[in-house]
Amino acid sequence: MGKHVFRPVWSALLILSICALIGASSCAMFPSLALARTPETISLDDPDRDEVMDSAAEKAIAVIETRPFTKAGRGEIALGIGTIASDIFLIYLPVTLKGAYHFKEWVSLELSASYMGCFSDETGENQVRASGQKCMRFLSPSYEHLTSDAAGLAQLRSITIEEYQVARVDIAPVFSVFMGKFALANQGIAHFDLNLSAGLGLLVAEMPDPNEIGKINYGFSVEGAFGLGLRFVFRNLVGLRLDFREYMYGKQRGKGLGTASELTLGVSFLLGGSHD
């Protein structure tokens, strides 16, 4: 009887010895004795995460992780230069300054100002005010062609420009509708966002006086501004911006709406907050 009592014990010891020799994975046929194994996982918050990142760095693999900075609660300032080539007679080169506050990652309020006027009161032939009068604008090839002797028509040579854009100030909410990140030549992570904006502003325009040569009059118009922008952020602080703005404003002379399509390239800086 003693032998029958110890037989299960010897059997169990024999099974455990075999498992130790051939590996625990071969013991699935003995469910009552096999031990459950929990799959090993590494969380981004796990202390072993640094070892995973170091291993990826050794293999020159760019690892995309949680963005290390935030825009919410921070300011932004941007300086840029652009072009307005939608006028048939003039090409403007506005210098822009933008300031914004980011209430959330995807919502901000932006104040922008641009200048494309003149640094002197000198007027040229036919009251033309362009680069020859130290203005930040040029006469377009169309205007040069229509008013040249080659055009051959006296009525075209007498064409005058009735108003010029000088400066504008606009305020608009900006919505970052799409945000993401990408590896730049496998050397680091850059962040970007695609944004939309719509706001109101004020346009300053100048009109050469039709009766007194050399005299310039100024007027103000309310305008609407609609925009599409693309912002890239490098090193969590410095940004590169490409902005398109469509402006609609009331003309100073005559009736109807004037339009201007502006394309601007600029550099921006995020202010305040943590950017480690």
C-alpha cells in the first residue's frame, strides 16, 4: 500500500524533471502542472523604455514618440515677407509681423500686420508710386506694356492707378485642423500643423490726388481675411510658416469689392511655457 501512496509523488517528480530538461514550452500537454507565462511588454512609461530607445538609436532608427512640447498657453511671434501678385498693375512685397496666443493645441487668436507702402511722399510720372518712389511694390509687366509707346494707343498710355495698398491689420481665430510629425532625414522629429483662419481687419490705402500733382490722400477700408497656413516646428521652439491669405475690401474709389491674394513665408518662435 505504501508503494501505491508514493506513486503519484514519484510521477509528479518525474514529470517536473522532464519539463526542466526539455523546456517549459513542451509541457503544454500537462495543463495541470504547466505554469502560465505572461507576455513581456514595455510601456512608454516603463523604466526599461530608455533601453529600447537606446537600442533604436544604435540601429539608426527614428522613433516617433509623444510630442515633447505643447502650444497651449504659449504665445507665438512670426516675421515674414510675401508677395501679392493678384493686382493687374502692381506687385506688392509686404513685410509681415504676426503675434498669436494659443488657447489650446488647435485654437489660437492671431493678430497680423503688414506693410507694403512707401518711405517718401515723392510721386513719379502720372502720379505712379512704385519702387522708383522707394515703395515696397513694383509695376507689373502688364502695366509697363500697356503704357509704353509700343502699345501704340494714346488712351492706354494715359492709364493711371487710382489707389494703392499701404498697410493692413487683421485679427482672426486660427484652427489647427490637422497636426502631425515626421522624421527629417532620419536626424530628428519635426512637427507640423495645417490651419484655417477667418477674420476681420482694416486696410490703409493711398490715392494720388487727381487735381493736385504730388498730393497723396489716405483712406481706410474694412476687410475680411480668409487663410490657409502650414506651420513646421523644429527643436520645439523655432517654426517655419507658409501662409496664404485672401483679402476682400471695399474700394476707396468707385464701387464694389477689391481682392488681394497674399502668399507669405516666415519664421516664428514659440514663447513661454515648457519646451524641453
